[in-house]
Amino acid sequence: MQARMKHPVFVIPEAMQAMHALGKASAADGLPEVTCYLVHLRASQINGCSVCVDMHARELKEAGEDDRRIFAVAAWRETPWFTDAERAALALTEEVTRLADRPEAVSDAVWAEAARHYDEKAMAALLLQIAQINVWNRLNAAVRQVAGQKWN
């Protein structure tokens, strides 16, 4: 396997700086780091981004997460290993990642459940984290960035 081209964030270094700045700015109180990793992993699974699936599964492992939770992210609804707040974040991730899959891009029910668990600052951070991982996923998928290889 080989990437189609040099990764866009290396072709346009200012883009890498902007992506890192967005990640840093959206790291907010009230949004646990593990929740960010779960959100990143779920969106990456949906988008078929092998680079990010690998990366965020490893981050969860390094954060001390149990293998059962990591392996079950794709089937989070059918497992008992996620908190209500994590479930709300994962549901919001799925709807924001799949905007065109339903008449109402983000349902009121999913929004209300997430808002029940996260204050405004944490919700803003959550939405920015979801948006950011979707950008990374789309870039990686477009250039066919190869998981496990050094980016170029």
C-alpha cells in the first residue's frame, strides 16, 4: 500500500498548525480525554480511516482502557461498558459524522441527551472534536494514508 500523495498538511504546513491549534483549543474542562478518544475512534470507524482507527485505539489502550471497551466501540449500543455520558457523546458523534443520513441532521433527542451530560463549554469542545476528527478522516481517506507508516 502507498499513499496517493504527500499528506495535505505537509504540503500546506499552515494547515497542520491550524489543525493542532483547533485540537488544543477544544480540549476543555468537562470533556474527559477518554471521551475524546472514544469519539475519535467511532468517527474513524464510520469513515473507514485506518490510520485514525489504529491511532485512537492505541491512545485508548495507553490511557488504560480495557480491551473490551476498545473492541466494542463500533457496537457501543449493545454493550454494558460505556457510561451514559459516553453513550451520549458516541450518539452525537454518529449523527454529526453522518449528517446526510437522516432528514434531521442531528436529532433533538440525541442533542438533548448530550446536553444533559455536558455543559455548554464541554458541548462546544465535543462538537469541535467531532468536526476535527472528521477532517482528519477525510484527508487520510482521500490520500489513502497508510496505517502504521510514517506520514509524508
